[in-house]
Amino acid sequence: MNYAFLHRIPIGIWQDGEPVDYGLIELHIKDAVKVNGKYYVKSQYEFKLEEKAR
């Protein structure tokens, strides 16, 4: 997560095996990540590095 934030690499956000959102991390705090103006609680989602757009 830190790597994607620091190097401005887009991430995919997944929940229950389904994609939920995609974009750059705007804010990265202990328990949550902000992408596209929305907060995602780390314990409820999976975050994957995305080198290219979907």
C-alpha cells in the first residue's frame, strides 16, 4: 500500500472477489484508504496494484 501511494501507482479495490473501485490513493491512514473521494476500511477490502487501467 505504501509503495502504491508513494509511487502513484493505481490500485484496484476488491470485496468478495469482485472489483469495487480503481484509482490512485489520495490518503493512506492506519485503518483506511481514500480513493476517488471514498474511504475504504482496510479490514473489509482487498487492495491490488494495477499497472494498467482496466
